[in-house]
Amino acid sequence: MTARMRRSRIAAAIAATGIAMSGITLAALPASAAGATLHEAAAESGRYFGSAMAAHYLNNSQTTSILNREFNMITAENEMKMDAMQPQRGNFNWSSGDRIVNWALQNGKQVRGHALAWHSQQPGWMQSMEGPQLRQAMLDHVTQVATYYRGKIHSWDVVNEAFADGSSGARRNSNLQRTGDDWIEAAFRAARAADPQAKLCYNDYNTDNWDHAKTQAVYRMVRDFKQRGVPIDCVGFQAHFNSGNPVPNNYHVTLQNFADLGVDVQITELDIEGSGQSQAEQFDGVVQACLAVTRCTGITVWGVKDTDSWRSYGTPLLFDGNGNKKLAYHAVLDRLNSGGTPADPGDPGPGDPGPGDPGPGDPGPGTPSCTATYSEGEKWNDRFNGIVTIRADTNISSWTATVQLQWPQYVSATWNGSPTWPAERTMVMRPAGNGSLGAGQTTSFGFTVMHGGNWTWPQVSCAAS
Ligand code: 9MR
């Protein structure tokens, strides 16, 4: 299928939905099988549905069970920020980030990395730095953290909140900005070199309304980056709303205009203060806006229960403090189940051929297809755990993954799959139960490798039917 054919298919889908591009009404597509949870409903149109997760969620089994049931993309709320990752210069502390990343991968979730470079939540030693020394420290941080988590991250917020609020359209004044205007592109280049597979995003707030100066300023930067080949794949819209800053009715215009630059767009930190029907309608508006834009690939809410929120007084989330689903939850679920234009993310990485274009190996929409990603699990002196995430690129009825080990490695244990051994050091893994997955859904299996001194990661691939 050519890019033009795909675009006309998408145009037909948009026409079928009856989206009024000037307003924000989206008539329901006939729902196929309604998703019973947020991530299942989002997967019907090829999107993910995520949540922020704080380390303390792990102490609350009610929260982790909601998280596990409803969401398939996880963002560490604070645990992967600069102060958490590098508390002393050159001394990295991976433990808090690892707890969240490992929980996510072990439960078959993907991870948004947040955030590599930011003016806020810098460790003390960095706050007092300026100039070339700070520039180097920032780049070292980006390189080290992105390298450490290489292979585990779906998208990185490479740079967070670099623009000023208000009407200036200027960069935010910060120690990073004072190292020179090119600090942002330098951070993106370092991130690409460290993790070529992750999508690299610029992430900000108050960039939702197309008419606002800040939105326009970020747009000009992204356009410039695309024109000059600076490696950027996505733009994150935080989407923190309240009555003074409601969801704009041109939100889908903003998302579409950014998408037309050749980047994916994602809603990254959604929360809306309020309650009842009016809150539900605001959430509905955000979901509609994303569903209207092919390259809006997913939505993340900024926490599970109202009581966990950074602004709990505003009860801004989808579950109340007792874990009950709120009206807003039902509005989001129903809207996701109503259809929307199928998501069509661009390929990640340096070879991105452009907006929604098929890559050379793109099998087209009808051919079952999946992607296998290896991530590192726990390590010991004599062995390490590996986790393979299988992502369905289309609806698939089953999958088969091949894991290729290297001499003298062998597998001593597996979980969540049925292995066979067609050749020495080749493991073929099939689903333990029903292998069917909707487009965008993921599952994972794991295994323990006795490494015999060879720490090389196994090669993984997958085939779908
Ligand atoms: O939710 C986070 C809160 O727990 C922290 O105290 C706060 C510190 O800056 O950061 C919050 O998360 C922010 C996110 O990292 C970036 N966008 C705005 C979010 C809400 O403040």
C-alpha cells in the first residue's frame, strides 16, 4: 500500500466518522467488540492508554490491580527524573526507576520515559551549574540514562517544559537555556545516539490551544527540527486542565497541525479538576480530539486514584479514592469504544520515512504482523532474566517468537509461554493460552539465561498469524 492509498483510506475513515473539523463532534463508528477496559478500548483503534505510576503504588494492591487491568503504558511520576536518577554527579541510582520499569515490563506494559532534561527537579549539584560545564553534564545525563534503559522505552520525554508561559513565545529562562539555544537539539541528538529505537518526544503544558503563543512557539521549533533533520519523533501534550484552563475546542486542530509536521502526538499527563458530568465532558473532549488524529497514538492520565494525584484537592482523575470508576471513566471508555480514525504512528528511529508512510518492510494493513522487543530483567553473577514483549501491529490470532542465544548460554527457566527447542540455543516461544491480540495490544514472556560469562542479549523476532 502506498502512502497515498493509506492517506485516502484514512480520509475515508474520517469522512465516515462525521468529524466536524471546526467543532469537536465525533459521531460513533459502529463499535466492533467493545473493550471492557481503557487499554482494550483504546487498542481497537490502535492506540495505547496509560497512567503515571509512583513507587508508592506498589504498596497498594488495589491501585496496582487497577493499573494492571486498565492501562498498558506506564510513566514513572517522579522516579526517572534527573534528581532521582543522578543524585550525585556520576553516581546513578537506578533503583526507583527500575522498580517501575520492571513492574511494567513484567506485566506486559510499555514504558514512557520521563524525563531526560528539564529545568525542574534537577539534583542540587546540577542546579548550581552553568555554561559549558552544565551542557556537558546534561548531555552525559541524557546519554547515560537513555543507554541504561535502551530497549525498554517506547517514548522518551527528552526535553520537558522548555518554553515560557504567556504571550512571549520565548524559551523559558533556565540554567539549561543559558547554555545556548541549541541545548534542546543537542539533547535529542544524544538521546538518539543512546537509544535509536525509542521515540523521542518534546513534552510541555499549555500547548493545547492552537491560538496560544506558547503552542505556536513549540510548533515553530518542531517544524525547524524536522526541516534540519534534528531527531524528533513525537510531541507530548501534558493536558493538565481545570476550570480556568479548560480543554480548548480547537484541541484536535492543534494535534493535527503538529502531526502534519511528521511527528506522532501523545496526550501525556492528562488530568482535569472537577467532578460529575462537567468533568466527564471535558475528558470526553480530550479523547475525541486524539481519536480524530491518525498520529495521536495514545493517552496517558497522570495517576490512578484522585487521592494519588499531585493535586488531589481537584479530584482530577478517573478513579475516586476508593478505586471506584467515576463518570469521567465511563465517558472515556465509551468514547474509546466509539471508534475514531485508526492510529498510524510513524516508524521510530533515524530512518523515519515520514508521516505515516509505510516502511520498506511494512506488510500493509491486512497482513498479520507483530514486533518483539527484548528487555533486560534482573541480573545475577551466573544468570540473567530476559523479558520479551510482543506487540500486535495488526489484529492477530496468534504469534510465535524466536529467541536466539549465544554460546555458552542456555535457558534454565521460562514463564508465560510454551517453549520448544528446534535447535541448540534457539528457543521458539508460543503463547501459553490464546494468542490473539488486538492491534496495539501487547503481551510478554520471560526466561532465565545461564550466561557462562557471555552477557550478550539474545536476538528476538516474532511472526504473527
Ligand atoms: O506529579 C508530579 C509531582 O508528584 C511532583 O511533585 C512534581 C514536581 O515538579 O512533578 C509532578 O509531575 C509533573 C511532571 O513531571 C511534568 N509536568 C507537570 C507535572 C505536574 O506538576
